[in-house]
Amino acid sequence: MKPAIQICDLHKHFDLSHSGVASIKTALLWFRRKRVERLEVLKGVTFNLNRGETVALVGRNGAGKSTLLSLIARVYKPSSGTIAVEGRVAPLLELGAGFHPDLTGLENIQFNGVILGLTRKELAKRVDRIVAFAELENHIDTPVRTYSSGMMARLGFAIAAHVDADIMIVDEVLAVGDYAFEEKCYQKIEEFRANGGSILFVSHNFESIYRVADRCVWMKDGVVAMEGDPRDVVAAYREADV
């Protein structure tokens, strides 16, 4: 059986332009002065996410974790290397990503549900469950720009958890919700795992990692520094990060 996600020698760089434009004169000469800096974010990442497995990513800010998730979600294209994904992916990346601020919560559910592969008929059957899970019945017809960060986190997770995905990728979003909602999310994650779903998530909360992760991958400076048992990897990461 193929892994849910197979990543091989993955590289990603960004070209940053530094024009130094500060006046009309320099703007006219900008093409002569343009300086491009290449930022290497991922430098040959290789690992698999197996079917039914939950893997946590740890590492300092700038290690490449969020970029990796964005590549899997097809927000970016790799510079080189390959990503093979088997199944439907429900990405839950940065807070508010994929939401249109001027659309209501209900309209954003419909918009995101279609993007994530649901038919309108399938979506209609899930809308009430999504709204109830997010606990936003009194706000679902108001624009998302009026939502607090916690409300957006609840809506984002509720959508991702109800689209019948095979793979869920989560980037620190649960840290925004209150304790009661976090517990409900963990119960949903356990249900998702029990039904054979695969999860790749970023977290700085070690207790969360111990609770739900089967394996942990430590990313450092754009490469995999270590992977294995969550407690062993977290212990090594914490010791090195002192």
C-alpha cells in the first residue's frame, strides 16, 4: 500500500528582490540596480506519512515546517524534488487562510467546501453539522471579518473535519481555540484516525504531540534533523534548542 504522502528530496527556494527604490530617479534606473537574494527554505527533505498515521513536525521558526505544509497543500510549487499525495487533502494552515473576509461564515463554508472537492449536494448535507461543531449559530450570517481569531479557528477546523478527507494537515491552528473547543478537536482527530485518516501537523505544544502523534519529525534549517518516537525526538529537540 502506498503512503498517504511521499516526499523525496524536496527543495524550495524563494527569490527576494531588493531594488532599493527610494525616488523617481532610482525607479527609472531600477532595472540596473535590481539585486535578487535567494532564500533556501527546504534543502532536501525526504519522509513519508503512512496511511492512518499521525505525524507531528517540530522545529524553530524558520525551519521550513509551514513551507512544507504549503507545498503539500499546493499553495507553492517545489523548486525540485517530488511530493506524491494519495487521497483528498483538507489543509488547515494559517488562521483565516482561504476565507474571504467580506463573505459570511455560511458563504465561506460553501466556498471552501467546493474548493475541497465536495459537490453542492454533499455540502448541503454537512452545513448544519459544520455550523454546530464550530458553535457559530449566532454568527454564521455575519461577515468573517467581524470574527475573532478563535471564531475563525473554530470555523476552519469544522470545515476541514467534515469534508471526508483522507489526509488532514494542520499548522498550529488549535492553539487559538479555548480549552473546551481544543478537547472537541482532539476527539474529532481521534475519530478521524480511527477511520483510517492520516494527519500531518505542526505544533509547539509537546503535550499535544505526545497525545496524538505516532511519530515526530524534527526539522532544522530546512532539513530533517531526526525522526522517530515523539518523546525521543522532542527530548533531542529541546536539548538542542536550549
